[in-house]
Amino acid sequence: MARRNPPPPPDSHSGPQVPEPLLPQASERFNEDKATSTVRGSDQPDIERGVAAIREVVATLKPKPGVYRMQDARGDVLYVGKARALRNRVANYTQVDRLPQRLKRMVSQTRSMTIVTTNSEAEALLLEAQLIKRYRPPYNVLLRDDKSFPFILLRADHAFPRIQKHRGARRAKGNYYGPFASAGSVNTTINALQKLFLLRSCNDGYMSRRDRPCLLYQIKRCSAPCVDRISEDDYAELVRQAKDFLGGKSGAVQKEIEAQMSAAAEALDYERAAMLRDRLRAATFIQGSQAVNAEGVGNADVFAMASKGGQIGIQAFFIRGGQNWGHRAFFPGHTEGLEEHEVMTSFLAQFYEEVPPPRLILVDRDLPEADLLSEALHGAAGGKVEISVPQRGDRRRLMEQAQRNAVEALERRLAESGTKARTWREMAEFLELGEAPQRVEVYDNSHVQGAHALGAMIVAGPEGFMTGQYRKWNIKTAQTNDDFGMMREVFQRRFAKAQDDDPDREAGMWPDLVLIDGGKGQLSAARETLEAMGIEDVTLIGIAKGPHHGREGREVFHFMDGREKMLPVNSPVLFHLQRLRDEVHRFAIGAHRAKRSRAITASPLDEVPGIGPARKRALLLHFGTASKVRAASLEDLQRAPGVSAAVAQSVYDFYHPGA
């Protein structure tokens, strides 16, 4: 169903952030041009300047479908919307008297617009969701949960297919099953599937090096194809059963295994009968772990919405093959003043940017744009997508269960939000801040005796950790065994960039509070660095372990004026600050380990320009070690297999620059 365009303009549905390239299958058909308004007269009220900028763009528009982006004076995107007729839709924003207050604020900040035309409104809907995910505009509905969903992948690129957990782009050849609500649910299911079908989970390299079965074979979770304990045909039969089970034919698979177990028992092959019995138990475990009864539904996603206290929660159930593969609650942001059906439509458009849609989507309310959304999802689903509101039977009972879960999840969210808000207020009071901080940055360094040193920063706000804004820095100038020097370097680089990118502190990238994992020395190093840069209004607090090295939770908090304070061991504020400190410690240690692992596998030949993996391998195979390559003469290098005269000259010149 096409979107209506009454004045005032209904807020275009939309949500989070999205990567380039945009709509690969259609991007070549998009025509983009940017129209930037010229503001006449600094005495014009902001809203008049915004209307003037919009009118300049409207004069260039045609009644074609497309997407528009509204931008402020800095070029930051305020809003992304789509339209069946761009000229009509954008012109509605110039009728200020008919706009709600929320859109008036948006228009008053608008100084330019970017227009992208598309071939259809369905394409515009998909592009709108992509751009919202990419830019996260403050006036669009935002899907806050950016974590990708895990899948089970049954690969098809090996004689003995592997079963594994998968996230991200679906490039590997094979069958994908999901989405699952969490990595934990995938791991539990894979463990049970291994017991049920005895499929391998190891990678191809590990499998090729085995000369005897691994532990998984001993505990009856693998059939050991690596050492020919099962034939290729028998393994293929297990793969076939796994596909049937995951594809919704679990009852047929169970009956088949039951028949095999009975036949083994009658043949007095009790060992095989016991193995088949254990496989049946694994199948029962998988089906018994489904907390939602989805029998008869097939493949479907179920969405129910609840609203309370100005917040909206959406509960999603993922049903595949009549089995529940998990459920997750979402809490979209920027929903004030919008109709609930607009929020749901925007949520679905953004949600299916990352997750392949099933052929059936069940929702708990009528969506005026359901037909348009169905058309937009047609390509990703590989066929027609039905979006419907169940009225009776199994589907209706499933929807009622989703609605109950949505209400309960939202109530938990509101209760947690109240507790979090109180904790943040108490933290602000303890740390002597004027108000609860909106952005807290926590810093730590990590190294082993000065090696592979780096600094790390995590960011947190009232709604939790902002993982997309975590940063790490390789230490370049400081002595790598000098913790204070490393802290100075990290702060100098972090805040020099902040001064360059956001000198007016309007982009929300400056911290209200900085926590440093360390005592007086680290705190003094950070304070002196900021003072040298002319920054004196950032609150710094050092968190140091207490007299028993934190074993009793007796952290000492160091203030910039030299004072020290402590909290009771059972204080919620202490637990909260410890969690912030532990998170930066985890992030720094993880980054350091990754850097150290890369260094272990690095080769001196990596530094030679023009030497790729194949030529590096050829040189090492011929000479044995990198040091012998360095000492080799030009003639010896030229005799190496697979190394041309030009490459040999390049290697020789690199190691003998004066020759």
C-alpha cells in the first residue's frame, strides 16, 4: 500500500545505520545530487532559514520516487525519509504551521538536503533503511540493537561437510539456518546437533592433520571422518538427516532413527542401539528446549509491540521449520510523537537489512504500508512475502504469547532503566559532578614488559556501553615500559583529534567524565597533558586497587585535587564503576593479545615491498629462513623458483640499499 502524503507530513518511518555500497543491485540506477541552500541574512529566524533551504531544493524536484536527507549547517544528517513523489513530500515541510513540534525543530536545523531518486517506492524504502542505519539520524526511529544475528551453517564445500556457527556476510557455500537470538542458543543447539548427527565442527586444516580421532569422537559428538571411521556415503546420510531436521522434518527424522534403533536391538547390536538411543535423546533435548510452541507455523518471524511510559518494546520470535530458534526484545529509539504502526514499519525495514526475511511475517497490528514492505522484501526472500495479522488458530496463540513477552520485556526494561538512572545519579553525586554524565570514557594501557604496547578507551552512557565508539592506539612515541608516558601519548592523540573534529563540542564526542585505570601517577600524567593542550574542564578520576589489590572491592578513587575516596563494598555505585573499569581492562587485554598474535606470525619478509604470500613462501622454501634471504646474493635470489629477476632485484635492494 502506498504511503499517503497528507499535510502535515507524516514522519517517514526509519531507523539505524548502514554501510556502503547502497543497494548493489540497484545503485547504478540511482541519480544523486546535492542541493545546498544559501542562507540570506543572519537575522532570519532559524525556522525561516530552514524553510528557505527546503524551498530551494523543492524547486529542483520532480514527482518521482526517491529518498531525501535533511542536513544541518555542519552537514550532519538530521533525517532520512522516502517518498513516492519527492516534490510533493518535501514541499510539505515548508508548511510550518501544519507541522508537529518535533518536525518544526528539525526544519529549524535544516540547511541543506541530499536527494536520491529511485525506480520505485519499494526501492526507496530499502534505501531509506540503509541510509538510516548508516547515519543514525536524530529524527528517525532507530533500531538500537546493531548486533548481527548468528546462524548455523552446514557447509557444502567439502566431501565431509562441517557444521558451524556463522555471523556476517553469507559468502560460504552451504545451507544457513536461523537466525538465532544469541550466540549461546546457537552453541547449545550445535552441541545437541553434534550428538544427534555426529557431524564434524573442526576446520578443514585441523581435519587434514589428524591421524587419530579427537576428543569429540570419544564423547560421541563426531563420527571421525578425519580418520575414515565413517564412509563418505554414510556421512552424507547423516548430513541429509541434519538438513531434514533443521528444515522442519524433525518428526520424520526421529521416526527414522527410532526404526534404526529397533532394528539394531533386534539384531542384538546393542552398542549401535545405544548410540541411536543417545541420538534420539539429543533430538528430544532440542525440541524440548523450544520455549515457544510453533508447531504448524513453518518458517515465520513473529513481531509484537508494547508501549508504556513513552517507550516502545518489540518482541521477535524466529520460527524455522516449526521450531523456535530463539527470541529477542528490541527497544527502538526516537519514537516520540509517532504512530505505533509507523514505528513497526520502520523497525521491520531496518531489521531485514541484516536478516534474510522468511516468506511469512506475523505482526500484531495492521500496517498501512504492508504491501509496500512486502514488495521491498520480495528480492531478499526469493519470493512473495506475506505480512499478516493472525486472527485464529496456532498463529494467533503464538502472537498472544509474543504480546505477553513484549509487555514483560518492556516492564523489565523500564525497571532496569529506573535502577540505572538512580545508579548514574548516585555515581555523579559520589564523584562530585553537577549532573549525571551522558558520556563516560575509561582508559587503560596494556603491554607485557613493554612489548606490543597499546592504549584503549571504552565509552559508556546511561543506556549502556557504546561499543561502536571504542578506540585503541598503538603506542608510537612513549617508552613502552613507561605507563605514565603511554597515558600522556594516548590522551594527547585522543583530545587533539577531538579539538580538530569537534572544537565547539556540539557533536557529543567530548566526555563528561574520564575514568583512568590507575592511581595518582596516571591521573597526573593525563591532567598535565590536557592542561598543556589548554583543556581544563574535563573531569578526571583515577581508579586504583585498594590495599588488598581489589580482592575485597576496596578500590580507591583519586580526584584531581589530590583527595581520595572509597565506597562501601556492597555499594551499587562501586559495582557500576568496577564494571566500567573491568570493561576497559577486557578491551585492552583483548586488543593486546590480538596484536601479540599477529606479531608472532609476522615475518621480516612482510616489510619487503611487492612481496606477497606466494613469493614469500617460495623464498622461505628455497632458503629456509628469512635471515638467509637477507644474506643471499642477487644471483642466489634469481635462482629461487617462482622469483623473477625484478622481484629478486627488489628484495636485494631492500636489504642492501647502498649497494
